[in-house]
Amino acid sequence: MLFLLILFLFPSLSFGATLKDELLVWSAVEPDTYSLSITVKVKAPREEGVLKALKTVDDFLRRTGLPYKGGNFGVWPKREWNQEKREYEFKGFVGTASYTFYLSSPSLQLEVFKALRDAKEHADFIYEVNRVGWELSYGKKQEVLASLKLKALKEAKREAREFGALLGQKCKISEVDFSNSPFPVYRVLTKGIGAPLPSRESKRIEVRALLKLNCE
């Protein structure tokens, strides 16, 4: 039994009492979405060269037809410090673009890497894999939270009946405040042309409910 704080508003229980409690409910949930986050980096003497390379990569990634977010890019001058001249020297332009793919299976990431290899035949760039891992989609998150909140409310009603029977009074739920734990993501950092295949492990999702019961 979790810690139970009982605050008596009156000297005698016959005049009523307020009970406060915290409930913890949880569920082991298997994530349903595999995410792959990459950053494309380009260097070129001219700004147009950077933009052309980024667009080439973007075209190849779009052709995969895989769902993703991102594609936003940035381009800026590259300057390096010349110790001998004691000044910064212009070294062309650099640019980056980031993508996060949301896949139903890790095997689909091979299509992303193939698109990047094909793009390399038409543009000069490098890329990094920032993160890969399983996570819960938004829809499944909401489904799990709703289920756990209902479970917590059922537990709260059970406690109200039990406490009322113990005190010889009728207890009603007057307040419920919910809070949930962060949704975990299995992360692996890597670089290069491939990425590992992390296992799809069930994660413990928790919801806490702070209760206030009025008994009289």
C-alpha cells in the first residue's frame, strides 16, 4: 500500500474527514514506431554549390516515400583563423539539413541509406546518424494514458469504498490530479553508412494520481 496521508479536519471522525492519497498505475507497452534521425553536411566554395547539393540529397530522400519530419536547412560562410596573419580567412560555405524518419520497421532504414548512397553519386556531402530507436507514436501514447487514467480512477473508487467502510462513513472523490512519467526512447549514437538494429523492448509507462476524498 502506498503512503497514505490522512488529514482530519475535525477532532472527531463523526464530524467528517478529508483523506489524501497517491496512486501509481503502470503498464508495460511495446513501442510501435522506429525513428531514424540524420544530419546532412555540405561544404562548397560557393553558396550555390551548397544549396544544389542539399537539394540533391533532399530529392533522393523524398523519393523513398517514407514518412519524415524536418528537411529544414541552413547555409553560412565558413571562416578559419589564420594564426600567422592574425585574422579570419574565408573558406567557402557550409550547410546542413536534418531529417527524422518514422518507420514501421528497422529494415526500412536501409532504403534511407541506399538513397544517401545514390545521392553521393551526384553530390559531395557527408551525413551523420544522430539517433535511432523505438518510441511510441502520438496516437498510442494517448491511448495508453487514457487507459491508465481509467485504471487509476477505478482504483480510486475502490479505495473510497474501503476507507468509507473502515471509518463508518461515506467517502467521495473530490479531486484527482494526474501526472505521467516521460516516455522513454531507446537511443544509439553512431556514424557512417549503417546503423544498428535496437531491439523493440517494452517500456514501463506510469501515471500517478493524487486523490482527495471527503468522508462524512
